[in-house]
Amino acid sequence: MTDSLERALRGRIAGEVDASPRRRAEYSSDASNYRVPPRAVVFPRTVADVESTLAFALVEGLPVTARGGGTSVAGNAIGPGIVLDFSRHMHAILEVDAERALARVQPGVVLSTLQRAAAAHGLRFGPDPSTQNRCTLGGMIGNNACGPRAVAWGRTSDTVRELRILDGTGVERTLADDPAAVPGLPEFTRANLALIRTELGRFDRQASGYSLEHLLPERGSSIAKAFVGTEGTCGLLLEATVGLVPIPAATVLVVLGYPDMPTAADDIAAVMADAPIAVEGLDARLVDTVRAHRGTVPELPRGGGWLFVEFGGDSPDQVRATAERLCRTAHALDSRIVTDIAVAQALWRIRADGAGLAGRTPDGTPAWPGWEDAAVPPERLGAYLREFQALTRDHGLDGLLYGHFGDGCIHVRLDLPIADAPQRFRSFLEDAADQVVKFGGSLSGEHGDGRARSELLARMYSPAALAAFAGFKALFDPDDVLNPGVLVDPRPIDTDLRLAGLRPVSAAGGFAYPGDGEIGTAVHRCVGVGKCRADTRATGGFMCPSYLATADEKDSTRGRARVLQEVARGALDWRSDAVAESLDLCLSCKACHADCPAGVDIATYKSEALHRRYRGRRRPLDHYSLGRLPGWLAAASRLARPVNALAKIGPLRRIGLRAAGMDPRRPVPALAHKSFRRGWTGSTAVGPEVMLWVDTFTDGFDPDIASAAVDLIESLGYRVRIPERRVCCGLTWISTGQLDGARTRLRATVDALADHVRAGGLVIGLEPSCTAALRDDLPRLLPGDERSARVAAAVRTLAEFLLEQPRWRPPDRAATTVVVQPHCHQHAIMGFAADREVLARTGATVVPIAGCCGLAGNFGMQRGHYDLSVAIAENNLLPALRAAGPDAVFLADGFSCRTQAHQLAGRPAQHLAQFLRDT
């Protein structure tokens, strides 16, 4: 049935239709607790595609759900019929009218894209949720999104001027300020005037239900504004005209410290008296979580909770004066005025990462967004928070608190017992709803009601108000085709829960998962915040390189996690085509391990998935060639000259690469005429011993790197050792899922290093991927061997080692510009801070490249990956090399990075060891 549906619909539209098990898994959830697999996903290219899809759905009796970035935390971007993803193709900015301060956009445009376009005219879109680099305008209009600066510039509904929509009957309508644009709406409004005036629009963040107050004559009779926040239940957005606001000429950030969050909330009136453009509250425990994740955060004033207050104005002096006045009038314990833009941005990043990092309580328990954005009138916020904290204690729940305190809107994720105690889950939500209603508040302050709160609307509104909501929807969608189960005739809050019914995944000799226990729990770290979908080319970042090249949800960290969640619940098999397709274009770069705020680690999950798929079965050819490369290179290095000569013969090279499962367009890297190990005669220095980890790549391809490292280490009074026999970190076995083989090699490695480490010795790695394997994969593949954790703790990068040496003096490179490509595994596991500090001490001008090189070990060599590998290189690496002058030094510690640059740009590279040694 699904196949026939896909075929029938595909012939009607120019966009794509996909009803495959993999695609349905990817779109089965958003950033909420809910799971509803669709029948098919459609990626419309044109308005005609949207019209044809809805017409088809009406004939077939299928519901239709609109989706943008899929970052909804309430379950309002998932549905059982056809999901329309507008973000793939319908993402154009049609016009920016600077004179009128308006923008006309398609629904799939990402907010940060609009912000960049508007900034060229000194303008911006007012609302700015923390997901602004991946959420779409269509989704923001659907949920009436706000963000920190809504306190000054309003919610999305305040920006909307005109909307083109397709209603549930397939009729296109233009909504603005004319009620007659929707038949029956003037009569509906007149019949409900008293109800609307008494129950709706009582305070700014009353986002639950439909915002019918905008229909009132005294509020402008705006159908467009009333449509905002309808969560896709009344129409499919085709185009929006929205207002923009001027960017302030100067801004300043004030951080106020308070004993706790309720006390901070008590001070809102004093803070708001100076008309700030943003007021955000952050709990100390959330900041501690960010600090643990990042290693550091900027200095904060004393307190157990903080208000971040931003002011905008015409001049730095003006905003500084306002900031100083607030510090005098506020009732804070301590304060700090931040004028440095970089520091202010770093502080705001604490807030931006909160949605993902709050996915774990301080003790590591998973936390969920079931009660995520309730709001109360700001003057009652302090009292509400005290009672809310008591309520969570009574229910035995914990979570991290933050939110838009200036608007009275609170975000919190709680360790709700979704999987094992659904009745406790329901009981808490009902009590929480009653509590917020007692304070005159709203179940939702900005994210919409969706599947998470729609059933609870009966606790907030009268039966007459609920009937009015149903009547309003019926004017647009009389047959309940659009996003059914949301707002009107809602689904119960405890149905369709993604975690319900889950059982632990049986062990199969894979990785240990500290903090999760097993892979089924680990893959559910993904709560869908979608940071992996952000376009980081403008801002810098490593996650997720394949998605940046394809813009396809299947290639995002989130999309892959969703497929693996279906495996964990038993809906898909480890050996299914869906899993293979989902993981095929994952580069195993591990960037998500560091960049995903929820700590999702797809590289590890991919290794385990390959292990489970092929254990005891014949593997792809490249698993034998690339996956066991160290063994082949050890033999080839003895015959380096003839091997290199044969590799230069084009036909032979192409035949050989094809036979080995590799892409014939790739050159074969030249082996060194003599490997480092073959030329090693031992260290003549006298002093404490340091073990140099001579990895396969350095040994066989770039032995001069190891020689340079030896020179540096010996110059500091150390005697260098290398393992007596050839041992391996198992990296290539790990990346191809040959985990039994990896464990065999890692046991030999531990045997070779344990005595040295037990005596207090360090192990210095030169190849970042191998160093990362020793630091991260080793203890997780040999968790029962207590020596493995000690070995991992003794491993250092060269830069880390040098910074620990008080005698080390950097060479003078002040006249040098260095373009540096951090290796993805280094970024993810060790971080690049030590290398950055070492380079800074040389005085060199450092130009870092953010993003994956695209080769990523075996990935770029495998057949079928070449084109994507090159496309990824074009995201960051190749443009940076083209922009670098001929005198700039290209620095890349990773063999893959150096190889990619040489093969695609003809650019030679140095390792840090060579750069520090060579004059």
C-alpha cells in the first residue's frame, strides 16, 4: 500500500516523495516525546506541489502535517498521513523591502538566513528562538515562536503582515486584516466577542489554544495574526510577509546574580523598568552543566541563578549608562556589565545550548520536554517558581531551569517517568496544568500545545472556549485533514510516546556506554533539537558534514538517531536496508560527540551497527582492504619503491582500487621509502622516558613527523621510546565495525603500554584519530580491563605535552600565517584548545578551518563516496586553501586532512611537530 501511494503521488508533483521505512523513521518524531510514523514524506518544490499533495490526500482520506526544521518540542510537526517538509526546497527569501521594513519569504526559510539578508539593510526579524540557525519561518508562524528578544520586539504574531495559505479544502487564501477573506469568520467573531474578550489574550505569553483575540476590532481584526500559532491545523503556509525591526547601533549585556531563580524572578519589575530588549533567566545547575560540557564558561557574578539583561540603543555611552543604572536599582547579589561582543556571545551560547544540555539532569538521568514552556504573568513568576519547585519535589522529579523571565515564560526539562510509569507522567502533567492555571498562566508560552498539552486545554479553558476553537478550525478545515489530534479533538497526552514499551537491546559484543548502559538508551539521547541541521559554514562548526553537503534529513545526526531508535524498539532490524542507507554517508567524524548538546555519538553507533550487521558474515571488500589497512601497510612498507611505482600506472591503480572496494578516481598516497620504525635506532637522550605512539599512518607515509616529534621531546630532556613491537589502536577496525578485531589489537596495545604507564610514563600520539581511539574507544571496548582506563588517561597530544613542560620555549613564527585544519576526532575527543595555545605562543597569525576535510579516514576512499567527499571539502577546506596566500603554511595533523588537501588542491601540509621544529 505504501509503495502504491508513493508511486501515485510521485507522478503528480515535481518534488520528491519518499515512503521508505528509513524515511518514515526519520520523520516519525520531532523534538518532542512523541512518535507517529507517517505514511509518506513529501518535499514540495512549488506551490503547485503543495496543492497537488493536498488534493491527493483529500481523495485518499489521508491527513497532512506541515513541517519545517522539525524542532517542535510539543509534537506538532508529526502526523500519521503525509508529512510536507518545506525546508528542503521552499526556502527562498522572495523580497526584502528595506524602506518598508518588510520581508516576503517561503515557509522553509531558516531564520538565521533571513537575519543575514535583513542585516545587510540594518534590519532584523524580532523573535529569535535558540534554534534560529535551523528553525524555519513556517514553523515559527505555526507555533508563534518568541525567543529572548520578544520582550522588546514581540512574538512572531506581532510581526506578521500577510499570509498566503492553502486551507483544508484546497482553497488558496490571502490573510491580512480583512475578516471577509474567510467565509463565516465575521459571524463567528461576532458570536464569540464576549468569550474572546474574557478568556483570551490576558497576557502576552498566553500561547495555548488559538489566539482569537487578534480577531477583535480593538486589536485590528487581523486574521493573519490569529492564524499564527494554529500549529498547521488550519492551513498550509505558502508565503509570508513579515515586519522587520532596526538593529540597535549599540548593545550591552548585564548579568545579575541572585541567590536562586525565584528571587531573580521577584526582581523582574525593577529590571523591566529600563526597557531591556532581552531578559533571560538561567539556573546555576544549567550553567554547571554547560561548564562540564565545554570545559569553561565566561566569568559570572556571584549567585545561584542569573538574569541576562540586554539593552539596545543609539550609542555605547547610552546603553552603558542604562546598564549602570540597572546595576544600582536591581536587587541582585552581584552584577557584571559585558561590553565585549565575543564575551557576550559566549554567555548567550550558554542559553542557546540549554535546550540540548538540559536533556540530562545533573546526575545524568535523561530529562524530557513534557512540561517545557509554561508561562505566567511576569509579576507572579517568583511565586509560581516556588510552588513549581515544590510540585516537582512532591512528584520526585528533577530538571534544569531557564527561560524568558521578562515574559514570564519558563523552560524546564524533567526526568519524567515516560517509559516505566506512564500514570506518574500523566499525574504530574495534570497537576502542573492546574498549578499554572491557578496563577493565571498558560500551558504553553511559545512552543504550542501539540500532542504534549492539547488534551490539557480543558483544564485551562471553559467548554465554550474549546467549542470556539473547534468552530474556528472548522472554518478553515471542516474535515479535520490538517494535523489532526492537535488542539481540537486532541490525542491523549500519554499516547504515541516514543519511549513507551522500550526494552534494553541485547548485548552483542559492542561498546560500553557509560551513563547509558546499552545502545538502545544511548541512541535515545537524541531529543531532536536539530543542532545537527544548522548551517555552520558561516559560524564555524564540524557537525554534521554530510548534512551540510546534502541538506537531507537522512544525513543529519538526528535523522540517523531516529532510524536507530526504530531499531532499538524492534521496528527495524540491524541488517535492514534502512539502517545501511542511513549510516552509509556518516563519515564517522565523531563531531556530533562534541557538538551535539545531547551527546549523541553516531560514529560509535555506526561502528556497533556494522558490527551487528556483519558479525559472522561476509563483509564488503573495503572492510578487508581499508578496515585492515595497518596489516597491509606493514607488508607494503617493505616494498615501498615497487608499490609506489605500480600505483602510478593509471590502469593498474584503477583496477586495484576497484578490486579493493575503493573509488578509482582516488590517487594512492605514496609510501615513505623507509618507515620510521625501520629507521629507528633508539633514543640517545638521557632523562625520563616518554612513549611515542608511532601510528600506522605516520610510520608508513610520513616518518619525518615522528622524527620531528622525537627532536622536540628530546630537546626537553626526555628519552623517547616506541613500543617494542608493532601495535595498533584498532581505528580502521573500529570504523568498519570489526569490533572483535579491534579488541584483539587493543589488548595487545594495553599489554605493550601498561608497564610504562604504571611507572608514571606518558604516551604521546601524533595522528589525531589514533590518539582519539586510545583516549575514547579503548576504555569503552575493554571496559573490563582496568589497565585500559589508565592507558587512556596517560595519552597526550603533542600540544598537550608541550604545554605541560615549563622548559618548552616556542619558536618565533611571528612573520608566518598558518591555515590550520583541526582533525574532526581531535575536535571531538581532545579538543583543539591546546594546539591553539601552542600556535598562539609562536606569534603566528592563525587561520583555523572549521569543518571536516571530507576524506575522514576510509570514508572518502570508499566506492560511492568520492563526490560527497569533494562536496564536503568545498564547504570549508578548499575555499580556505584558495583564500590562503602562497606563503601561508597549511597545518594539518591528520593524515586524512593532509591527503585530501594534496589530492584536491595540490597543497602540501605540515604537522605541528614539523612546524615547531623546522626553521
